[in-house]
Amino acid sequence: MAPQLTTTLTVTQDLGRQINDEILQNLKGKRIGIPDLFRLLPGWEVTTHSDVDHISLKVNDWVARWVDDEKRRKKFIRANFGTLAARFYPTVTTTKCIFAGQWLAWLFIWDDEIDCGSLTNDVEGMWKYCEQTRTLVESCRDPSTEDALREVELPTVVRAFEGLGRELTASLSADAADRIFKEVDDFVTATADAGYRREMVGLLHREDYLRERHANGAVGTCSYFLEYLHDLSLTSHIFEHEGIKTIIEETSFQLIISNDLVSLRRELNEGQADSLVPILVHHEGYTPQGAVDHALDMLRESYDRFVEAEEHLPMVAFDGKVAEDIGKLVQGCKDLCTGNLHYSYTSERYLDKTCFTEGRVVALTL
């Protein structure tokens, strides 16, 4: 049985890579233009935390402590996740924004091992890595496991989550902790599934891809993290309201699609065709620019759904504190959308200065 299984996996794995490589080759050298994405979010203000420089310094210190490899450490320090936190969460305290930067750094660094690191083509190693992470994440909900966990050998980046997870457990209500830890578990599990699928199957179709990205993109953790950062007191009943669910879902949608657009060239250069534009080209017959234009339409429709959901929230039905907290949650989701774009345009993680033709209009050769 073992030889047959190995042969089957090898053939399937080769097929997945072949599809990926064919798409990369077909897109190579094509030119696309991306307009100023801020224009798709009319009325939403762009703000940055006033203590951004201090936040960046502290978050980079945390990155330096938890990333062993010098080359990768320099890469992640250049990414400046403290600045991303300052864009995402501009109105929280400095202390909490530093914590948010550490949280975001962990998400990126952890994912990088699978996306473009040592585990990219190692399915067995990837699954072990994810199971180790899930075990640690689960243990963070139980303070009594702290001593025993010190004896367990774990990758450094996995271990880095422990301080973050235990702080959330100590600070959040049980319901709020359940929400964010579920998002983390979904992120880890979906990332493993996506890594396996890329190697073994190839590109998903659009709807399946977007569902997968909602989980493995970690954007849900960023939305539910607002509960901790703003000391919100919202029950599960509030989060089950259709309007709130729509706002959180559309926040995820905005971050996924806008990130897929601005990071497209970087992903292709790293040998990854697993992104919305290549999917639209490969499965639905769009030209590269046509796929970009369709993605822009998807962003416009998502914005309209967000605004409609906000307008129909029954705020008068809630008491003063609940209504105030809902307002902070909704504004926090808007800040995630504008902050993501601000970071993407200014950090050079995805776009360097040569990509811009005027203002925030982008022209790329893939």
C-alpha cells in the first residue's frame, strides 16, 4: 500500500505544480494597471496612530527576539508590522497597539514558513508544524498548562504565540476568547489545507478560493481582535446579528481582494499563482487586465454591502454602552480596510516606488 500511495501523491503533486507553473508562464510579461483603491472607499478616513514610530520600534524588537535566521529577521523588520498595526488600529492605546503589532507580526511570520519558506514544498513537515501550533494555541486557554508546555520542544515561531495567547485568555471574556481563538485555529487549519491543496491539486475556482482565503488570510482574527483592543463588551448575540456578520464578512472581503491586487507581482515572482487574478484568468477566461477590472467591481459591490449593512443596524434597540461598542467595532472594521491600503502603498512590501505612475495609480509588468 505505501508504494502505491507515494506514487499517487507524487503524480498528483506534479500535476498541481505543473498547473501553477503553466499559469505563471502565461502571465509572465503581461502588463496591468490598478487605480487608486482608496477611491473605492468613499467617505472612509485614513488615519495613523500618533505614536507610530515608537510602536514600530517595539514591534521590531519583538520580531528580532523571535526570528532566528538573520536574513528572515531583516526581511520581517523591513516589513515593519508596527506600522501596519498603527494603520489598522489608529485609536487604541500605544501599549495595545504594540501588542497588536506583535500579533500581526506573528501571523505573517508563521504563515511565511508555509507560503514561501522552509515548508513550502514539504507537506509532511507542514502538517506537523500546524499540529504543533494548534496544540500550543489550545493550551493557551488553560493557565495550568504553562509549566508543562515549557518542556515541549516547538519551533521558535510557534512558541512565540504563547505570550500573545495567554494575554488574550487573561483579558477577554470566555465568549470573546472563543471567537478569536476559533479564528486562529481556522487560520492554522486552513493554511495547512491550502498548502496541501496547492501542492496536490492546483487552483481552486473563485468561490472556493474566497472561502479558503477568508480562513487562511487571518483577516477574521484582525476583526475580532478589536474586542481586546477597545475593551468591547459585546455578546455572541450581537455578533450573530446579520448586519454585524455582513460588516465583518465584507471587511474580510475587502482585505483579501485588495491584498491580492497589490501583492500580485510579488506572489508571482515567488512562484505562487494562488491569487484572485490568476484564478479569474485561468478558470473564467479573463485577460489579466480584465481580471483586475472585475476584481475592482467586486470591491465596489463589497463596499456597497458594508454601507447598507451599517445603515440598517438597529442602533436604537441597544443601550448606550452596547451601541457605543458597536460603533467602535464598525469604525474599527473601516480602519482595517483603509489601513490595509495605506500600509500596502507605503511599506514597499508589495509595491516599490517604480510601480506608481501618478499618485496611487499602479502599473505593473508581471
